Amino acid sequence: MGHKITILPGDGIGPEIMDAAVSVLNHVAGLYGVDFEYTTKLVGGCSIDKYGAPITDDTLQSCAESDAVLLGAIGAPQYDDLPHDQKPEKALLKLREALGLFSNLRPAKIYPALVDASSLKAEVISDTDIMIVRELTGGIYFGTPRGYNEERGWNTLVYTRPEVERIAKVAFELALKRRSHVTSVHKSNVLDSSQFWKEIVHTVHADYPGVTLEDMYVDNAAMQLVRNPRRFDVILTQNMFGDIISDIAAMITGSLGMLPSASMGEKHALYEPVHGSAPDITGQNKANPIAMVGSVAMMLAYSFDMTEAARLLDQAIDNILAAGYRTADIATPESKVLSTTEMRDKIIDAFSRVYDEKTNVELTTS
Ligand code: IPM
Ligand code: MN
């Protein structure tokens, strides 16, 4: 029986990058003899247009019954004035909540070939390799009471002990597989919820003597990220701070179009690029599919234990960039600019090549 994947292309460039990602995935599956079964559903603005709601129970159920969910992008300007509960973005929040996706992993890794695509100096950003661990189903995004009236608007920032403990564990476990350093980002000099966060993270840290833990206020973290990003390994932070910090970290890598993400819970996982639906370039075959393909690589590694395929996919992308191929968002005057579909085909080609090389090495060394 195949692995079940729910495909949610979403809005804007979502369908274009999803088409590229699924083509790449099918190619990988063919080489590894793995079978994926896809169910495609609407989410976001396209679901509002068809069903009057950003996500339906049918879509949620399909996701809940799948081994993994792949999501493209959500949102479009024409929905900006809808009430919060009806906006396309609500679909994402509902998915996170319904599937219990409390842990959001956002790697910000610089591709050597792209050090000059960032607005920051190459010597500042080279060799940056950060893993942001963002708590995703708690904090001010979900706290009650919330609301607004003529006179007041309010939200509640609340975390419970188990919520902080489980996300802290995720960060320390990841650190063990990386450079064994965790920066807990909060605002404990002002917020009670952050003092609470800080103390619990220290308690969990007692179980991880091999990992170093530092505390950093979020304003300072924002500054250090653009001043000396290499100093970070794993960044552990709450929902809202993680949202902001991860966009800053994204720009270190040159383009939001490069960053994949994984959102995981006890039972479910969803993979999506960090970038949005890019209405300005929708339908023009210009979008950068690399973050979406990178999200497929994360899915292969985390949901299907196909770590070699994931590594080769990252390698294929590295090789393409090193050869000077770019989509428009990361192009320099010297680069060979590719459309979305051309980039898709290049990735498939490059994957075949790294896969063959690996197989040849295995044959000659065995
Ligand atoms: C993100 C997005 C979402 C968030 C929005 C669209 C709800 O900005 O995934 O970073 O704030 O979490
Ligand atoms: Mn965001």
C-alpha cells in the first residue's frame, strides 16, 4: 500500500509550485520504488470561492487521514477585508490546530551559490545554518479571550507547562543532531508568559547536558540575526516571535522562495514553503519552486524515513544553483533565468544525475 498524501495547492502561485513539486516527487518515487497516493483538495481563497469557507470539513478529514500533507500557498488581496474567521489564512490556523501541529521547523541554510543574492554582505552570512523551532499551536495566535470593539482590541498570550515542555524537547533533540546549541528567544524582561517559558526551558535542559542553552531577548535576537547569523544553531521560540524571526532569517538566504518548512505533531505532519502566494507573479510560470521542493525533501526525511532521497534532492538543488541556474527572484545579471517548469525539469535531471552517481559509487565499492 502506498503512502497517502493530501495535496493542497492553495492560491496564487501555489498550484504552479505544487505541480513542480509533485513531478519531482513522482520521479524520486519511481527511482526508489515507492508508491504515493495523492488526494487533492481546495484550501484558502479557492475554497472560499467554491464553498464559502477557507477550509471545509472534507479537506480537514482528508488531511487527518493522510500520512502527510503538502501545502502550496494561501491568500490573495481580494480577501483582505473579510472578517478574521473567514480569511484564507484561517485555513492554515485551523489545519495547525485540528492536526495538532505544534512544532514548526524552519531551516534557514545558505546555499553557497547564493551568498550574493542576499541583501546582506557575503562575509556576514556565509555558512549560516540555523534551525528555527517555532511553537505553532499556542501563544497569542490562539489564546482567549480575544476580540475587538469600538474602544478596545485584545488578544491573550498564554502558554501551559506541557506546551512549553514538548516544544523545548523538540529543540533539544534537534540540537543533538546538529551543533548542540539552543538559543531560547523570549521577552522575559517584560512578559510574565516569557519568564514562565524561560524557566521551563531551563528545566527541560537539565535532561540534555550535552547541549548548551542560552537565553536571548527577542529584540536582541532580531539584531544578532542580521549582525552575525553564524552564531545561531537552533532557535527555540514561541508562535508570534517565531513568525517574525523566521522572515528575518529567510532574507539571510536571499529569497523567501528558498525556504521550506515542516509542521509536526504527535500524529500528523504538514510541509509547506515559508513564502506566500505571490499574487503579483501568479500564472506567469515565474515562481521559484525550490522552497516547495525543499518541503518535499523534508517530508521524505521526516514522514517517510527516506533520508537519502532527501539528501540527494538537496544536493540536486545545490548543483543547479552552482551551475548558475536561477528563477527570476534570485537571478543576478550573469545567471541563466529559468521558468518554474524549466526549473522543475532541471531538478528532475539533476536528481537523476546525483542518484546515478551514488549508485555507481555503490557498485564500484561493493
Ligand atoms: C506563516 C504565516 C502565517 C502565520 C499566517 C499566514 C497565518 O505568516 O506561516 O508564517 O502567521 O503563521
Ligand atoms: Mn509568517
